[in-house]
Amino acid sequence: MAQRQSLRDLQDRLARRLSAAKTDAAGVSWLAVEVSGQRFLLPLVQSGEIFSWAPVQLVPYTHPWYLGVAALRGGLYGVVDLAALPGVGAQAPTGTTLDRVTSESRLISLHPALEVNAVLWVDRLLGLKNPAMFSALGERAKDAQAFLGRVLVDAQGVEWQELDLQLLAGDAGFLNIASG
């Protein structure tokens, strides 16, 4: 009899924890990343897997922001240097591009539903964010690329740039990797 009661208690505790986890996850909207000192918010529903840095096979005759391809979990992905992508507004990278790779560097794939086998190179992950973490919801800059959303300000006064991965995946400039 005591075993049944302890089993029920365990099931009740697990049910409460699962319910709390679902509630907490429902409030999360973005994956926060840093690229060349600038902070970006990537919509979770548009983001795919997060990979550690992997060797990149360079591809000639492409734009400087397109580094090449990497084999990740059995698939080939185009590697995009987010810091060098025109119009993103990140600070200009210094030194040779691959000199910026650190142990915190990550490759974030676009969600498979976007049908673009690409990963974005970010300098580091900064966690998950939700709208309640921001004290000011800014406007989208009038002259910004279509895939750049609003600028948000957190409680510490730090600015965060929304990056709409769905609009990025459909941007003609992003899809055309050939230089010249």
C-alpha cells in the first residue's frame, strides 16, 4: 500500500513539473546570440539546431559573408558569417574571418521548414529571452533590411536586434551567394 502511495506521489510531482516546464517554455520567444559585439534575437520557431563549430570547406567565388559548407549530422550546410552579412549592422569583423572562431562560437541552423540548408555563425549564445525581459519595445528602422525587426531594450539598457530568419531565408541577396 505504501508503494502505491509513493508511486502516486511521484506521478503527481512529475505531472506538476511537466506542467510548469510547458508553462515556462510557452513564454520564451527568442534565442539570444552575440555577433561581433552586437546582440541579436532569433525567433525560436524559426531556429533549428545549434552546433559547435565544425571545419568549413571554403567555396571560391562567393560573397565574403558566405564562408563555405560544413558537414553537420550527416547533412551539408552553407555557413554564413552573420557579422559580415550586408545590412545586418554588426560591427565590421577585424582580422581574418576564421581568426574570430573561439570555443564559444556556434552554428545555428535555420528551421527545416524554411527549406534553406544554412547555418549562421555566431560568436556566442546568450540564452533564451521572452518579451517580459525587455523594458522598451522599439520600432523597426525605416532603412533597415526587411529581415531586421525591431530593436528592443532590456532592463539593463542593452539593445537587442530582432532578426527574422524566415524573411532572411527568402531574401534574394541572401540566397545569391555568388560574387560578381
